[in-house]
Amino acid sequence: MHARVTEYHVSPDKLKGFVKAAESVLPMLRKQEGFRTLLVLRPSKGQPNKALIISVWDSLADLKASEKSLFLYQALSRLMVHCKGFPTINEHEVLLTEYAAD
């Protein structure tokens, strides 16, 4: 598995809108081949304007394929209206994961 980790600098008064925007892209994400899960995180202390979005994919090929569709750019445009500057985007190999069953 592979993950895309995107770091945003969210405007302080726009956090709720940012979370709603992230939630709004879930239906599009679920249609992407190889998509597994999405995490939206904010540090507990120290950096209240920072937010991370982690999307997990079955393979690097699936992650890369999502970049070739309009999906990623639609998602970025929805999120960036709540942010300052352009996000930092990195790819990571997932070495270990465990998800609790619903």
C-alpha cells in the first residue's frame, strides 16, 4: 500500500469549511480504483493552522492513476479555498497498518 500525505495551512477561521470540503470529496474518492481510506488530521498542540490529509491506496500505481484524473485537482481546489498557500504533497510506502472492523 501507498499513501499520499498532503499538508495544508488552514486559515484559522476556516477550519470547519476545510473539514466539510474534505468530506465532500469522499464520494469522488470512493470511485477511484484502489482507494482504501482517508484521514484528516490536525496537531493537538503547537500548530493549530496545520492540517494533514492522508489518503491510502492499494498500490503506487493506483495512487499515481488518481493524479491523472481530474479528481485530485477538483479535491485540491475545494480544499485550497480554506487555506493559505499551496499544500505540500508527498508519497509514502505504507509499511504497516491495522484498521479496526466496524
